[in-house]
Amino acid sequence: MNNFSYYNPVKIVFGSGSIAGLAELLPDDTRIMLLYGGGSIKTNGVYDKVKSALCGKNWCEFSGIEPNPLHETCMRAIDMARNAKIGFLLAVGGGSVLDASKYIAAGCEYRGDPWDILAKGGEVKSALPIGCVLTLPATGSEVNEASVISRASSRQKLFFSSPMVFPRFSILDPETTYSLPLRQTVNGIVDAFIHVTEQYVAPPCNAPLQARQAEAVLLTLLEEAPKVLVNPSSYDGRANIMWAASHALNRVIGCGVPQDWMSHLIGHELTAFYGIDHAQSLAIVLPSLWRQTKSEKQVKLAQLARRVYGVGDVATDMAAADLAIIKTERFFHSLGMKTRLSDYGIDADDAAQRVSERMKTRDILLGDAPLASVVIAEILRQAK
């Protein structure tokens, strides 16, 4: 196991009716900005519950945050927050709203162009405090310090992380997810699943506890997903998926182990260029990436097959690795998640050229080992 430092200050308030305790978590002595997306919280009753908790407090609201939150939208919120002298941000929604809130929180305090935080690694020295009411389990943003933001003008999708943007608290009430559209439910499950595999299917490392914690999250998602598809109002199913999604990216399973976020880096570009959902892009990239890098990943893929998918009668690691890829694709398909570029009308050659060219300009380590742009292109061609 590699050396590591772990820190997570987020207070989690989990369970049915937990939004009722929101008022006690909010500050009394500062102006609050409520941030949310397209208005679904007004149809599922969450908005009214939050508004009730804000009664008697000094607050305003900003809505219209996109599923892939835009820099341009966040800048409007930053301007509003600065003018209104906001001292606390309350994010109500899914990971996109929370990611935007983190960027807004950092941008309000940043001296210079906030986009430099993402594009140039600008240091976040301070940020407005954030609270969260989660309504869509997927990204794990409610329990970590990371944010992903898109920019429409340049068709970029970049990320940053800073301990300054950990939420002070996150309220997780599974009942808020009952009314989620099927597409969002499936996206959340796939997103959480791949968050785990990015930390699990990497070079072997003597960290058995983290490996088995990762396997527990994957098994939970595999077991609970069908229940929620059949019965969207299954409290236990929704609760288990919500908690699994948080554990997928609260950084515990990644402590001291190599990680490979190549699927995300490629997937971000597909979303930036073609506008497909984040989880859709990951489901396209992951199986093709694994096939392209199977020799390097066969030990952990074989472990995935045996421990998670229960494949016990396969003689070789390579054969087991093949089954892990096949069974992962079948799981995605069982949810109705497509895994090919052509399923979304995207030409594989066009995607290969665009994404590989952009990756040439990125001064970052791609995956657990550097991947040449020609390999990235091939991964996308194979995902046609």
C-alpha cells in the first residue's frame, strides 16, 4: 500500500425526513444563496421543504444550473453572489448543482479569472462555505472536494479539486429520489459503478481492505439496481444506491492505491464535443478501454470477475478478464444503458480524431500509465 493522507470533514445527515433538520445546519448570521437546476425540486416537494427551512433567514436563489454545469452560468451566479454579499451557498440537487456550487464558492473568492482554477491550476486559497441537499445519487460530489465544469465557448470540460470546497454538510434523503426519471436513475448507477472501477481496476497493490470495500460497493449496485428499476419507490433500494454512490467517491477506497481515471478523461471530451450525458460517455469508453489495455489490467479485471461477478471456473486470468468486460457491458445493457458511439449518432472516426488531438495538448498523466493519443483514438474507434 502506498502512503496517503485522508481528510473528509463532511457531516452526513442520512435518511427519511432528514431535510427537516436543515434549518439547524444553516447559519443565522449571513446571507444564503440557494442554488438548483431546472426546477424538478419544485415538482417533487423538495423546494418547499427547503424554503420552509430557510424561513426567517436572509436568502436569495439562483436556478438554471445545467446537467453539465457551464462556466458561463456559474459566472452569472458568481456576479450575483458578489453583489448580494452572499456568505453561504446551499446546493439542492444532484452532482451537477453541487459541482457548480463548488466552482461558484471558489470563484467568489478568487482574485482573477475563475476559469484559471480549471484551465491553469489556479490555487483556491479560500471559498464560500457550502451545504448540500442531495436529490440525485451519482457523482459523490456531496462527500468530496472535486468539481467538473464545462465551458460552452471553448467546448471544454475540466475539473479541479480543493479542500476548501468540501461541503460543510450533506443531507441525503432517499425519498427525494423516488420521482427521478429512469434516465437519471440509470445514469447515477452507472456513474457510481465506474467511479469504483477507476480506483479498482488499476495495477495490483497490497491493499486488501480497499479492494474489498470497492467490491462491496460494486456488489451493492449490482444487487440493488434491478430492484429500483422494478420499484422506483423502494426505500431500501434507493437508500442503498444513494449510500453506495457516496462511498464510490468519498476517497476511502482510493486511499494508498493506484488509480486510473482515463475513462473519465476521455468521456469528458465526448460530453464536451457531442453533449451526451456524463454516464453515457463513461459506459461507451470503459469496455473499449479495458479491451485495449487488457494485458496491463488483467489481474484486477480477473479479480473483478471472480469476486464480484462470481466467475469461479475460469482457468486463466486473461479468460476471466474477458468475462469481466462482457459482464460489465451486460450489466449496463440490463439497465438500458447503451455502450456504443453509434447508439448516439456519433461517428467513431470523428470522435477519435477530435478527442485524440485535444489530448495531445493535455499536460497530465492519462490513466495509471501514459496513453498515447493514437491509443486513445483506437479506443474510440473500437467503441463504434
